Amino acid sequence: MDDDGIKKSAILLMSLGETEAANVFKYLSPKEVQKLGSAMSTLNNVTRNEIENVLNEFNKEASEKTALGDDSNAYIRKVLTNALGDEKAANLIDRILHGGDTSGIESLKWMDAPSIAELIKNEHPQIIATILVHLERDQASEILSLFTERLRNDTLLRIATLDSIQPDALRDLNDVLIKLMSGSNNVRKAPMGGVRTAAEILNFMPTVQESCVIDNVKQYDDDLAQQIMDQMFVFDNLIDIDDHGIQLILREVQSESLIVALKGAQEGLREKIFKNMSKRAAEALKEDLESKGPVRVSEVEAEQKEILKAVRQLADDGQIVLGGKGEDSFL
């Protein structure tokens, strides 16, 4: 959801009243609650016209949708539980929804990274890896960054070589985090982890830590390290995205963020960005780049990673296709 969408959602929720807004929040993810809560706290001077426009837009979109297919997992759980009762429905729900109750994992998603890191840092790296693959990639990356270098390297390597979650591993998780996952003997292996997961987590790491982890994997298995690097998508890889995709990305990026990020981009990527803007906007961006003073490498990398979050969200939504591969470099 872009900034405009977040603001509109915040206005809508503020217009609903406390009880109704609270009921809506029950169905949102931790990230959505955080974003909307922050937006609601900063709303001021909203005009009556803005409120009416938001309500009219919501009414129009709502009238065009049906409930068919919406949150089918929740629907299945409710219907089966009502029909069979909690205990009898549990095993059937596990088999249908492939993986069982995830209340423990959901509770982790509400915690901040330092709290989770403190909670699991003394566990076996294999247990930590199994926990992290269930979290959002940026959250897992932040947790890893709080570990010692040795633990971080060991855990990432285990994530990269993890291809499924065995029932025994789920029982271990149940011991570490209360009911993180079901320890039932009927639990099927769930495909988690692997090269792509490791690469996605590394994409959110600071470059220095990222390089250190990759070097560690190379010592273990050079081919595995190459597979991970091939799956990673760095900022300069934006040049491999088609023009329509670049235009979609530019709609999601704040101009100041783009200016800082492009300070560390190759010339070819800059030209591609300019080409997909209006002539006036491109000229303004070039002037801003020229007038922008020296920027810390860490700031450039931080803005690039923020933009890559938006890029991956567009890719997850099927709006753009990520292609190509590349290596990060130092300024």
C-alpha cells in the first residue's frame, strides 16, 4: 500500500468510530496496524471534502467486490470449528491449511526485532533458522543483524540449506516458543527456507554484514554461495526491469529518497530512470543530483534498500517481474 493509500485508509478508519475501527484492526497484519496507526496519529486538518472523497471511493470499490475468495483460510477455520468443535476440527484444519495453528508465529510478528533476538539468541542455530523463515524477510534480517557475527553466519547458512520443516523440528519449536507451531505427529513437512529465502533475507542486511555472511557461505560451499548471490536482487538490477515496471516503481518512491539512492547507482540505471520520467521531472532530478552534496555510503544503501522493499512488493503483487542478477559495490 502506497502512502496515499495509507492516508486514505487512516481517514476511513477515523471516520468509522472507535468500535468499528477496532474491529477492522483485528483483521490486519502487524505491519498494517503499525502503518495505519502511525498515519492516524499524524492526521490533522482533514477537510470535509477529503473525508467525503475517501468514503465515496471506498463505497464504490466495496460495491464492486464480493466476499467470494476473501480470507478463505479464516472462513474454513470458522465453518469447520462450528461444525465439528475445536478438538475434532483442529487436525482436519491442519491437513487442509498445510501447517496448522500459527498463533505462536503471529505473536512473534508483533514483537520488535531486539525482543525476538534476545528471546532466541541462545537457542541452537538450527532452531533459530527454523523460526526466522516463518517471519517477514526484513524482520528476519533485522533480527540477524543483532546477533554476533558467528551466530549470524551460522544461522544464514542453515536457512540456505533448509528445504523443509520436519515434525521433530516443529516439536523443538514448540519447546522453545510456546505453541509456535503444532507438535502433532500428523503435521506434514512444510517447504520453508532454502536459497531464495536466504537471498531475500540478505537483501535487507547492511552491505558489510551481507558480504561477511556470503564469504562464510563460500567457505562452506562455494556453489551454494553463488546460488544465493544469483537469487539476490540489488539496486543496480533495476536496470533489467522493463520501462513500464520502472514507471510503476517511480510512483511508489519519494523524490528525496530517489535522489539519495541514485547517488550510488551506475550511469546506465540513472539514464533509464530519467528516460521513464517526464522531461521536466527528469531535468529537475538531474539538477537535484548535481546539487546534492556528498552522502554517506550507509545512507545511500539505506535508501536503496527502502526502494527495493517497494520493488519486491510490486513483484509479489505481480505488477512487475524481477530479472537479471548483479553484485553490490562500494562507493
